[in-house]
Amino acid sequence: MIASRAGLTFNDFLLHLTPILIVLMVAYLGICRVYFRRAFAGHRDHPLDMDPTAEITDGRLLAKCLAVLGAVIVGFVLHSVLHVQPALVAMLGAAAMVVVSGSATEQFLADVEWETLVFFMALFVLVGGLAGTGVIDRLGAQAVEATDERWFLVSTVLIFGSAVLGAFVDNIPYTAAMLPIVEDLVAADPEAARPVWWALALGADLGGNTTAVAAGANVVVTGIAARAGSPVSFWEFTRHGMVVSAITLSIAWVYVWLRYFAI
């Protein structure tokens, strides 16, 4: 959603966010090492003793699906050269995956998250209604007046504000609601305000780690954990998530400052 609104490509995201992603991953592993050192020390099964190939039931199908996945990634990288939208690449990849896997129509349609799709449709209608009635324009005008093109201040508010607001609202609807406001903010000087888009991307994504309901992936993982006999409560998730978000968002803030304002 950010890429389509800001005119960014898949390669732009690779170029701008890969460095901070590597730093954040190292920091996150360090946090896990400190937080869960007792659990690691008491775990009897060593990861190197596990055999992941035992889970592969059809090697040929795996190879075909990996080939399709590789083609989709190449399509994402080249979409700006081929003048093809990433959404079309993803849809073609999904269609190819259905063909090579030989899945029945009922089988793959049953796996579609219809409730989520309807939710997003309703969300975009809601945001469109707010835009049509002038609410978004008014908020955007107030934000422009308050910030007065101080882009580092805007970036700071987006990074840390996303964690506060996004902690209780899924980061996708939060992003959808913020896009028109940010677009109004950057309209005065799109090039100078380009770091604001990266601040929104980092804030929305990393803020989604704060609580179990802050991102759809969190809900999925907690559900899997419960089915596996290791349930994670909302407050347990939040207790760890707040620390992870605080550290990673602070690192992201320093990165945005160094890369786009200090250097």
C-alpha cells in the first residue's frame, strides 16, 4: 500500500530497508538470547539433530513450487523495468502455483482468507468515506500546519506514534488510514519528504510487534502456538513485545536520522 501510494518499487524497498533489516535481525536475536536464555538452556532437543527433510512428502512438487516462487521474486525485482504492477506478478504466481500443484478449485478457495478480504474492502470504503467527507483533508491540513515541513519531526512522530496507535489496531488498517494524511504532508516537497514514507513503513511494521493484535501474523502465530500446546496469552505477548518494539523502533529511528538527515 505504501509503495503504490508513494510511487516506490520493490527494488526501492530492498535498497532502503535491507541494511536496517540486517541490523534489526541481529538485535532481535540478541534480545531473544537474553530474554529466553533459561528456555534455551533447558531445551533437550538440539536444532541440528532435527531432520527437516522428513516433512517433505513430495520432492517433485516442492521443486516445482520453489521454481514458481523464484520466478515471482524475479518478477518483483523486474516489475519496474517490465512496467508490470507487483499485484499482477503475485496473481500470476498464484495462478501458476495452482496449475503446477494440480490443486482442486475447492481446495485452494477454501484456503483463501475471505473474512480478511471483506474486512479490507470495508476498511477501504471507510477510508474513502472519510476522504470524501473532508475528514482526511482536514487532518492532513492540520498535520501540515503543525509540522511546517520539518521532515525529521514528522519521521519521528510516524515511527514512534505508529507503535502507540498500531499496538491496538492492526497495522494494515492503521497504514491505510495514515496513507492519505502522509500524502498531504509530503505534497509540498515530495523529494525532500521521501524519508517520511520509510519512517511510516518502519513504524507500522515494527509497531506491529507490540501486541498480539497489532498484526495479523501475530494472531496466526499465537493460534499455532495454542494448537501446539504452548499458548501465549495477550499479556505475555505484550510484555515481550513492548520491549522488542521499543528497542527496534529506537534503532530504526537512529537509522532514519543517520541515512536521510545527518549524512
